[in-house]
Amino acid sequence: MRIRKGLKLLTSILLLTTIIIGHQATATQAGDHEEIIVNEEYQVSPGVYHKSIKWKEGDTLNSLRMMEVDLQDSFVHFTPYSSNGKVYGLETVGNTIDEMGEQGKQVVGGVNGDFFSSVGIPSGLQIVDGEIYTSPRSIKALVAIFPDDSIKMEHSVEMMAEWKAENGEVLELDMVNRSRVATHNDRAFLFNDRFGESAKTPEGGVEVILDVGEGSDRFIAGQTIQGTVTSVEETADTKLEKGKIVLSAVGTKADWIMKNIGVGDEVNIDLNFTKNINQAKDVVSGNSTLGTVLLKEGKIWEELLEDNKNNTEKHPRTMLAIKNGKLYIFAVDGRQEGYSDGMTLPGAAAYLQSLGMEDAINIDGGGSTTYYVRQPGDVKPSLQNRPSDGLERPVGSSLLVISKAPQQSELAGIRLYPSTDLKIVSGSKIRLEAKGYDGYMNPVAVESKSLQWSVNGEVGEVDRSGLFVAGEGKLQGQITVQKESSSDTKNVRVVDEIVALKISPTSFVIEPGRAQVFSAKAYDEAGEEIFISSNVLEWSVEGNIGEISEEGVLQTGNNTAAGKVIAQYHDLRVETLVEVGPSPIIEDFEDESHIRSNEVRTVPGSVQMNLVSEPEYVLYGEKSAQLSYDFTGTEGTSAAYIQFLDDNGDLGKEVKGEPTRFGVWVYGDQQYHHLRLGITDGNGQNALWNMTTIGGVNWTGWKYVYATVPEETVFPLKVRYFALEEKNKNNKTAGMLYYDQFEAVYSDPEQKPDIELMLKDMIQTGDIQHPLAKQLTNKLGQVYHHLDNGSQKQAQKFSNDFLERVNDPKNSKMISKEAQLELNQKAVDAFNF
């Protein structure tokens, strides 16, 4: 009954949606308690369209993005993608888009792919351009694209894989390019170099190396692979090379190998799938517990009607659907009260059914749900949804939409940003931006001086640079930007009343003699944001903390103090606590009074913490913390800890205020472990926040790493420990890390320091001298060059190079300690990759 009611409601809502969808944001009431809001809809590239929708049903609020992809359009290409072409490993969707860009591909959209293991292996079948990247024996649900670009949804697909020995005996294979772990028994796994650098298999098995010749080492369904056995050994973690295939087996299947396979034997390998999947050129699946069919021939999948928590819990969702031969990609945000609650699986199926979708599957979701799309006039896609982790999560694979349309120089249209209609508080200032695009929606550069701006309805004034100043009172009108025959118009509503006001940063610690810029956000009765600029607020301070300007810039005094910053709009007043005092360093590692080591599932006694003073291993002050560990030969999740203690020696050190991030400098050992921060929130709940991705300690030398504080965090916080962890039995290694300068950061993440100006000032004052000054200038120039060209990954590389030179002990005579500290603190905020 619950689903039937939802179906009726969603059908009525979507009927309204078809009426109200348009280019501009609109809202329509659906009965007394339902509201549909269509934020925006636009063409992304030939054959690709984007739509974002918000709707409210009673107390439930959801935010969804949808991409329509016409694979029959000759300019459209869709592909599953694993970072660097390897199955093993994790990467964000944003970085995989950059990787494709570096290969000369124009990506216009992307989402997260299949569910994945802790080391990034997709849980189901992945085929890319006819090549099998990875596959289990059984696949629950998949979407297949065929050479004629037709699409098909299938379920309960089986892989049939055989190794045929020279003597005629046949071994049934269980997995292709998937992790074999110690708990597997009587299994046989097939690998090629698509998996990674090595098979990552544990001891206790037999491994065969088959020479098939370069170019014949790809796994293609329906095509026999022939090769010669060059090695049969009881071994593990065999290196994977081009032209070679590795068979790894345990239990009775290892016994079969020893009986039937010998060096020099000629063998054949056959891989096939049921339900005609052999013919597919691209396949993506949903194959974990929550991977499931949602719709089959327009009907809700029967298993979704069962009463279990997998069907009744609301979560973010990433879904694929088919309608009239087109592919539809959906991303629903969730787990964010007041923004988007998420969907149940049957609720998601009902929603897609009401849209007329014929077949659909749920792939990944939760914190992995990520949606990128290119906005008109932009060079590359940008993140459009709000991942529930608070930041983008590295995933096992991505699904990317690529445009093959050529770049044109002729301007076909202009897009005005912000892209939605503007609701603004009277007297506020906002800089508008116009971006041009060609007939294929590719970006075309537009000179600002060539634009003509106009205002209709006396809502305010806009100058030639696009700076709009809202008028006074309650006003409605339009802003138009035009270049030759191309134009775009934005509806503007000026208001002089708001119901909620927030300022940022909140409750923080700042050193004497420093400046802090405040920003503000305003909201209406429905909780929708209204743009407000700092100049319309009345700013003041309480206590001897310093002075604050009319624009909301606090300049602290030279003495320690505590007080408040207050912002007021009419009768609405908000305040935040400010403490002016010592630097907000949580632990400087100069003594052991508030730190200790601990270990779980390590070689007993191997985890040792010592304070060291060798210059190479000290970044700030006189000492840093050296942490040695040994995970070799252990089971389960191994961890080496540095724990933080309060003044009584108990675990957990309270942090003042409401930080937005925690950061620490780590001298890495490139052992590919996982670094996390353990905290306790204001409700007494413990949590672990990532400071790197899984396997992310992939560097040597100093690097600044940080954990972002999620938006809904309850303060105050206690920091409990740094945890260096390893779950993968094949990566249980020994090593040594160094930690220095663990700090709380309170700055607003949306405010970006001007590093370029800061660097020029430091060079002029002599705090940075040549040749380092020239080297840093060049590196910083490369960062901004790649950002301007849309290559975030390359920009990140040069930002890392920039900081390595800042912190290189060889350059210590060319940079003052104060300049080094300032650049380290501000660069992360400025680049924030």
C-alpha cells in the first residue's frame, strides 16, 4: 500500500512537472503539501541534456539531477572508465574527467559507476569498448550498449570461463581481474595487466604465467585466447605484464593445475556470457547488495516490494534508465536534512516509472553518488550535486559522457551566471559573469568589454564589468547581457526581508595581528538561499578582539582576547565567538605530554613513537613525531595510532570553536596505507574522517593532508587519534611516518586567498629570494594556467611541486620561516583540490 500511494502521488507530481519545466527556475504547488521546483534545464552538447529538479512531499525534500544521453547521436560517446585504465585503485570522478581531458577527450558529463571493493574493484561486470576489464561469475543487473549504440538492461547474467589444457582437461574459472583473498577456497582467478601492477594475491596458491603475445592479452567475450605456459609455481602476487596472462588458484583448483599444466603447454581460454552480452561493446553493472533492477519493461521489480531495510531506508542513489532508446543517468542526493533526504529503492523505482522509464537499475549510491555536467560556456564539467560525505569520494569506476563535436569559433549563444534566477537582498553587490558557446555548446571566449548590460524594472544597476548593485525595497525585474545577436536574460527579485542569517567562519581561534574576512548567507521562509553581500550588514565586535570594517573584515589586535563578531540586518542578529590568542595548533610534537602510540593487529611491539630532531624530518619547531610500524603477516585491519590526550591523560583532546578542517604535515613512506582522523563529536559519537584515500599514503617527503569537517557536525569536537590503517592482506608492509604541526583550520572554505599577490609581496620584502622566488613564481603560474584550461589534475601536480619547493630544506636560506608558514597555511585554502 505504501508503494501504491507513492506511485499515485509521484505520477500526479510528474504530470505537473511536464507542465512547469522550462529554462528558468519555477515552482508549482501540488496539493497542500507537495511542491515541485525545476531549477534549470539546458543542452549540454549535441545529444546530451541536463535537468535538475527539487521537490518536497510533506516533510521529505529531495534534490535530483538527470542527464539524457542519445547514443544514436554521432557526436555522443559513453564509456565506463577506470583510472589509468587499471581495475585496482580508487579515484574521484572529477580526476577521471581530467585524465580523459589529458587524452584529448571532451568530457561533458560523468557520474560514479558500479559498487566497488575497498581497493576500488567494481563489484560486477565492466566492459569497455568490447574489452572485459573485470567480471565475477554472476552479475545481478547491468546495462549493455551494443555496436549499433542500442541499449539493453539485463539481470541474472552468468559468465562462463574455461581454461582448456593441452591434454583436453578443462578448468572452470571463477573470476576475471578480481581480488583473490585468503578466505577463498577452490577458486581460480584470471588476470591481465588491466588489473594493476601485480595480482595482489596472498600466499597459499598456485600461479601460472601464460605467454599470449602483446596485443593478444585482452579479454574479449567470445574470442579464444591461445598461449604457452612459461611458469607454474606455488607463489603469490605475480607481476602482471603486457603479453602475459596469470592464472591464480587455490584448493582443489590449484591441485588441478599441478596435475594438468606444465611449462611449455599450449592452452586455450574462453570467456562467454549468457543473454547475448558477448555482443556488447560497453557494460556497466550494479552488483553489490543494493545493486538491483528497479524497473523491467515499465514495471517495478518484485523484489523491491519485500519488507526489508534495504528497501525501506533512504539514501543517495545513482541510477541508470532506458526510455525510447535513450540512456538516462540519475543522481539523487541524500542524508542531508533540509536539503535532500534521499530515496528508498521502491520509491526510486516509482519515481522513474512515473517518468515513463522502461528499464532501470540502481548502481552505486550513498557517499559515492557524484554528478558532473558541463554548463554552457564552460570548458569542462563541474560538480553539480552535494555528495553526502561533504566532499567527493574516490570511487572504483566512473561513467563518462564524451562529446565528439568539433570546436567552432562563431558565437551561438551566451549564458549568464549565476545560472538560476537571482533572488537578492536590497543593496547587495554581486558580480555577474557571461560565458559564450558555439553551435555545439562548446565554449567560446567572450571579451567583457564587448558585452552590453541592461536592467529592466529598476531592480538596480549593473556596470560594464557585470557588477550588479541591487536597488532598495521590494523589486522585480530583469538583467540582460548581449553581444551582437546573442543574449541571455535573468529574472531578478530584490527583497528587503529575510528570516535567517548565517555568517562564516563560526566560533574560531585567530592569532593576534591577523585579518579574517567574513561572508554571509541569507534564507527565506522556505529555507531557500537569498544572496546577500557583507556590505548590507551592520558589523560590530564585542570584547577587545580588534576592529571590523563595513565589508566584514576583522583585523585583530596585538593582544590575546576573547569576544564576538556580530552581524545585523534589521532586527535579525547573529554572532560568533572569536578567540584571539596563540596559533590554533592542536599538537606541535615538541614533547610527549599529550600524545602516545597504540597498535591493533600489528607485529607485537612494532609500533613505536619517538620525537626526533633531524632537520630533514622536522618542518616546524625543533621536533616532529616519528611513528614506526610493522603490519607484515597480520590478519584483519592493522592500525598504528598516535593518540591525543587531555590534561588528565585521557584519550581525546577538545578543540576550541568550530573548525572547518583539520590538517597535519606528514612525511610519507610510499607504502600506500590509509590515514584517518578519529574524532568524537558534541553528541559523544565517534567517527573516522579520511585524511587520505584508501592506499593514499603514496608519497615520500613532506605533504600537507587534511580532513574536512562535514557540514552537519555537532560541536564541540575532540580529536582522538591519527590512524594509519591497512585492510588489504597483500599490502601488509612495515614502514615509518613523521608528523608535524597538527592544526585546526577555521577559515571559510569558499574564500580563496590570493597566493599570487601574497608571493609577490614576499619577494618584494625579501622574505623570498632568488632563485627560489623565480621557481615559485613559475610553478604558481603553471597552477593557474592549468586551472584556466580546465585541467585540475595537472594544476594539483604543480601545486604539490610549489609546496615541495617551499618546504625543501635545501631552500631554507632563500625563504624566511614566516613566509614558509604563511604559504603553507594559505596554499591549501587557495588550491583546495
